[in-house]
Amino acid sequence: MAYEAVIGLECHIQLNTRSKMFCGCPAEFGAAANSNVCPVCLGLPGALPVTNRAAVDAAVRLGLALGSAIRGESVFARKHYFYPDMPKNYQITQYDRPLCEGGALPVRLGETRRGFDLIRVHAEEDTGKSFHPERHGDRQVSRVDFNRAGVPLLELVTQPDFREPAECAAFLTTLRRLVRWLGISDGDMEKGQLRCDANVSIRPPGQPAFGTKTELKNLNSIKGVEKGLAAEIARQTRVVTGGGTIEQATLLYDADHDKLAIMRTKEHAHDYRYFPEPDLPLLRVDQAWVAAARADLPELPWDRAARFVARYGLPDYDAGLLCDQRELADYYEAVAARTDGKLASNWVMTEVLRVLKERGWSLADCSARVPAARLADLLERVLARALPGPLAKQVFAWMVDEPGDVDALLARHAVSVRSSDADLIPLVQAALDEHPGPVAQYLAGKTATLGFLVGQVMKKSGGQAVPQAVKELLEAELKKRASAG
Ligand SMILES: [Zn+2]
């Protein structure tokens, strides 16, 4: 019997604020171990936390982008558990009164778009990091780095709305794009800036009650999330079809070996002994703050993609791709404002993205060399049929490495373009004179021979003519010969 999977995600987003959540230590990645620490983030007696306003603002912005309700008064709470890399032995997080509640993330799944509902988004602090085991002579050594202890995190919890691992992967891809778009996190899963735990259970299709769930921890790539979930769904299905029962547990997925390991049986919520953090006041986010954050919110990626479809007539897929990064969407739109939007889209998606890929460049690297106006000039020449496509692509490649406008580049590379009617008419006439057979066929109504004739003229031009212009000149000339004959 086939089972249906029910999956919910808990995502942790590490914010890119300058300082930590409750102290002034730098929140940077990659500093020397235990160099970014102070009494607050080391949990020393008597140290008092102070909330980072920029981190709260990032949470408000994300909440608004997701359509969550922003709570005017939310509460930080202590979540108690022992972990060697958590110096206070509790984490400051939010519990029963989180900052953002509800909302949804619209995710593109193939040809459809679906909103995945959220339970909450709240602010909290990260733990430090343990490294183990290392061997020193005959001893096993574990090390701990507290630089990450206290770095601001947002925790986003979804409803158990996912049925397929691929939906979770699409959700995470969209979430990563959104946090980058908002500029609140770099969202790099390999660096732990975006982390994902998943709750998963199975049930016979049509059964309303959930099965017993297990939790997959620390999935550190989008591919890993998809593969880990598939492995766990397969494991649960094997257990249940073999007559066994699922035990509530926390599992680790080893993506390199595609293996699951049971880490521990799950703590229940009451084990954490949550209570309101006595060292912090209520977190107040007033209407003015929310209004300012809303006014400052950029046009969201899915809204922008929809606008590209409506305004420039792009296919959904192309618009989605251009809105993959805010910088790319900005660049595209700056080109499209100066020339044809569809042509601009084709060029940005092929030529520009190819250069980024081949050279390992950021969009800023490329646009510093080929600003939008320079690309638009080139595309205007293509539109005016003054440059054949392959030559235009060559000119773009020169633009990436050399200064100068289109004419200067053509002159520097000693390329003459034979694209004016005066250049082409003699070639057209010569081609027609040399191929009376296809001409007769064309005039007899077999218009498919036109392609052959276009090819002949292109060959005579040494590839420097624009095929569309050649086609039109041929048609005009053939029409003249038809009425003359
Ligand atoms: Zn600190």
C-alpha cells in the first residue's frame, strides 16, 4: 500500500547584522575562534542582554513580505537545555508570543504557484559550534568556538503542508531567494546561514489523523533536504509495511553516504522549561515601526516576476529566472527600459548569464563592464537589423573585455558589416541569377525554397548580413521578377 507523507519545516535564517542578537560583539563569519565574545554571549554571571534593533527589523521585514501578522508586544523566553556549545545552558528565543504569526510563502511548482502556510516567524540567538572528534596523540579532543553564540537567527515554522520532498526543496529555494532579496541574510546553506529541520510522518491516503513524526536535523543543502526526506519516508514505509510502529525520534541524515542515523528520542516541549526571559522587557514593535518597514520593503520577487510578464510580455519561466536575484532583475529592467523587453530578456538570460557562469563573476562584475545602457545600445543595433545575431554576440564578448561603443569595437577588430540594402541588393540579385531552379519553384508557389536562397545570400555576405533583412529583400526582388515575368 502506498502511504502519503506529511512534512513540516523549521528553517533557521542567520541574519547578516553587524552585531549579535543581545550584545555588541561582531556577528561576522570566519573570525579566529573565540575572538568575538563578551560576558553577555559567554553567559557570564551578571551580564545583561540588550536586544539588537536591526535584527528585530529584519524579522519585521520578513514577516511583512510573507504576509504575517506582526505582534505589537512579543516576548523573549528562555529555552533550557544543555549543550556544550551553548554557554548559558539556555537559549533566548520566543515561545508562546512570537513576533510574527501566520502568513505564507508563494512557491512555484512547475507550471503552478502554491502558497505554503506558516505558523510563525520569531527572533532568537544562535548557539556556538562544536568540532569533534579530533585526535591529539592518543586522546580524542572536542573543541568549541563561541563566536557564533548569540548571532541573530530567525526561526520560521511552516504548517505540515508538504507532501513531497521536492515541494520542500522548492520552498527552501524560494525562501533563500527571498532573504537575499530583502538583504537580511546571505542564505548560504553550506555556511549554515540557512538551516532546515524537517518533521515527517506517513499515513494511509485519506486518513485525517497524522502518523507519529520523526525529526530530521541539520539538513545542510537543498539537495540534502530532498534526499534525506526521501530516505526517511522510505524508512518509515518499510517499518510500517513490515508490521512495525514508528518511534518518535530525532535523526541525522548523512548526505555523503545517503544514510540516516537515530540521534536521540525526542524531547517534549515541556522538557525545555520555557519561561519569559526576566532580563529583557517586552519586545514592542509599534505601528510606526511596522509602517516604516512596510514602506521600505522592495517589490517582492513574485510580484516583480508577474509585472515582467504583464509589462514586457515575458513567459512565466523567463520572468521567474530574471527575478532569481534582485540585482539581475534590476539589471534586466534597466536594459528593458532602453530597448525591447523581450529581446533584452533573451540576451540577459543567455549572453549575460553565460559570462557570469564562465568567469565566475557576480552580476556587479559584469555590469561594471557592460552597463545596462551599453547592452541596450547593442540591442538597438540588432533591432534595427544593423548587426547580424552572431556578430552582435561577438561584439558583446568584446564589450566584456574592452572599452568603446559598438562602432569603435567593430573598427578595432576590422569588421565591416554589410547590412545596408545597398550592400545586399547586388548579392541578392547574384544569388537569384545563379539559382534559376529554386527561383522558378518559388514563383510557382513553393515558397519553402526561400530558405535556401537566404542561405546563399548569407554565404555571399560572409555571414555579415542580417537574415531577416536578406529575407525581406529577396521577397521584394522575387515579387519584382514575378510581375516582370
Ligand atoms: Zn558578545
